[in-house]
Amino acid sequence: MNLSLLVIFPLVTALAVLLSKGLKQVRGFALLGSLTQLGLAGWLLKSYQAERASGNLTTNLFESNTPWFTSPLINYHIGVDGIAIAMILLTSVVVVAGILVSWSMEKMSKEYFFLLVLLSMGAYGFFISLDLFTMFFFLEIAVIPKFLLIGVWGSGDKVKSAMKLALMLMGGSALVFVGLLGIYYNVHSFETAEVIRVGLTSGVQKFFFPFAFIGFGIFAAMFPFHTWVPDGHASAPTAASMFLAGISMKLGGYGCLRMVSLMPDAANYYSWIIIILATIAIIYGAFATMMQTDLKYINAYSSISHCGFVILGIGMMNKTSMNGAVIQMVSHGLMTALFFAAIGMIYSRTHTRMVAQLGGLLKAMPFISTVFVIAGLCSLGLPGFSGFVAEMTVFMGSWQNPDTMYRFATVLSGASIVVTAVYILRATGRAIMGPISDEHALLADATWNEKLASVLLIAAILVIGIAPFLMNQLIVPSTDILFEHIGKAITIK
């Protein structure tokens, strides 16, 4: 399969949206393009599984390498492993759901859908890149639409939120770039395979790893660089919130994971710091969420906590925990996209996100209320949903480290589940259950496009929750290969 199609089709879709006439054409091109992306992702998965079944154990499949520049040496080098495919599948599902949820967007609809599609193109390019500079290039493409989507179509103090998000993420990009330049000037290549083959000295790794890891960590809402998340999510339009949490934050987690594979000595050396920061994010995010009264802020702060599990799994430095980190990235992307979709549906009808002003919505909007409850149950880790599989895998991997500090961090992180249950059940009880006010009694339930978007996300959540072996079959071989590259640098303490 030609992986460039994952970049070409979104680009063609974006151009078609810009050239279209009328809202109907804009919607049609955007939806058709997103469905094509989903079809390509499914075809990629099938082709990948067929290659593996035939005995092809190459680290990355469907590779293509085209020179961009000779000095410095930069190649358009692409390829995928199971981890990248998991991220591509997540992106394609969230894109379709986001387009469907935005069906009623009429304000500058052409520009709005263009930016959504452009963001997805950046994400696909990032996940398939095997050249570090190319990866950075697509990372930056994914940043620009976020600023505009919030600044133009957002709500509340949208300009301030957009500026804060842009400055924080650009700062993260700057740190990433410093780390990548450090790798290049020591290996004389941006190729990930070449970096692994040649290797970096322990001193070089320890100096440049913090730049790259913290830079990507800012995208993944790593404590204490998480402050852009609540305001950014709260001010963003519904689909933009879905894309930010479901896709953009995964760029950071994926980047952190790749930096560990390229600089394992430094990752092992700094692992205790990573674990402390991840544990603080998990606990802080959970308790901060309890204090929120706005549904979007509740989901935004909970995302800080849930993304902390991704960083925790990576920092524990063993295969089980890293498998859990990957599953958590996919699970959180689906779950938080569903949550933001449900919140957006509620807000578009009630014109409020304040929990105290809601109540009894199950009577007027049974479908939307059910979607909200399902998203909440996945968030608190109920068995049968993807959240349970992801968090339990991280906990199991974390407990494999016999070091007292590591296990204490695992216990603290596990205790956050109780806090999560409190704020989820409380928000659900107040907003969905109980008596309904007269002004909300006659509200309309979900439309066909909202139902389709919700069903798509719920189906993906249930597949991972009920049949986790499907996800494991995809990512575990790639994690095994990753650990072969890391070698003795990663040991169970």
C-alpha cells in the first residue's frame, strides 16, 4: 500500500472543500473525504495483518524513501508498524465523527471544514514518518489549524485561549526541534533507523532527551506543562475539542514513545522523574476535575489525568506498561471525543454547560444522555469498555517494577480511579438524572448525523473493551521489536 495516500487524500479533500460552492457541497466533500480516510485506514490494517501473517517481520512495513534535501540530509521517509497503525485508525474514526458532529456548522463552514481536514493530514503524516524532520514538519502542520479553530469559531475568552494554546505548543515544538537537532549533529541523519543503528553516547542522550521528551510532553498535557488544555478545550468548538483531545494530544504521547526508543539510556536515567510527573498529573487532574462545574472543563481536566497514564506507562520502561500506554492513547482518544461530542450536543440545545443548570436530560434527550453516560463509564474504567483495558494494562506493567517508589506511584495512580468515579457519577447524576426544568422538557434529541458519530465512537470503544486481544495482536509485536532495539538499557528495576 502507498502510505502517501493518507496525506494526499486529506489534501485533496481540503482543496475540494475550498473550491466547493454552498454548504451542501462543503459537507458532502468533507464527509466523503473523511470516509475515504477511514476506508484507507481499514485497508492499511488488513494489508498490514496480511504481511505479518505471511512472515514479514520487518520493523516497518510499506516503506517509501524519497530525498527532500541533500544538505542537511532530509528524506520523505515513511512506513508503519502496529503502533502507528493504531494511531492512524484512531485518527480516521475521530475525523469521521468530528465531521458528522459539525454538520450544522454554518459560520464560515468552508474554512472550518478545511481546517479540520488539514489537521487530520498533519496527524497522518506525523504517524507515518520515519524521518525525524519530516515528523516535525507534519507536527507543525497540525498546530496551525488548532489556533484558528479556537480563535475564530470558539466561545468564551476564545482569543486568549487560542493564544495560550499556540504559545505553549510552539514552545513545545521549539524544545522538540532542539532535541532533534542534537540527534542530527551527532548521527548526521534524521533517519530513525540510522539513529538506532549508530546510537548516541549516553552523555549526548542525557543532554538532549529532556528537550525532545518535554517538548512532546507539552503536546500530551504532561504536568506542569498542561495549562493550555483546560482553556483550549473549553473555548474550542465541539469538533475542534474532539480533534484536540482525540488526535492532537496523541501526537505528544506518540512522540514521547519514539524518543524513548531513540534515546533509551537517557529515558532509563530520567524514568523516575517521568514517573513522578505522571503520577502528579494523574492525581492533580482527578482532584482538579472534582472542583469543576462546567462540563467541558470536567472533561478537559480529566484528560490531564488520563494522559498521565500514558506518560506513566512510558516511564515505567517495560513492555506491558508501554502496551498499556498505547492502548490508553487510543482509548482516551475515542472516549474523550465521545464525551466532547455529547457535551456539544447538550450545549447546542440547552445553551449551557454548567452542571447546576442542567438536570433530568434523560427524559428529553434519551439518546444523548445515554451517550454521555457511556462516555463517563468508559472514563471511570468500567469493565467492558476500553478505559478498563488500557488502565489495567498500565497498572500491571507498572507493578512489575519491584522498586518501592515505582510501586508507590502505581498505588497512588490506581487510587485516582476512585476520584474519577466520584466526579463522573456526580456530574452524571446532576446533569442527566433527576427532575427536568420546564425550559428543557421539550428539547429535541440527537439528529441522524449525531447518532451516527456517537455509534461509530461507541463501537470502537466496545471493540477494544470486549476484545482487547485484537489491539494486542496489532501493537505487541511492534513493542517487542522496539524493546529489541532498546536492549539492555531498559531493565526491570
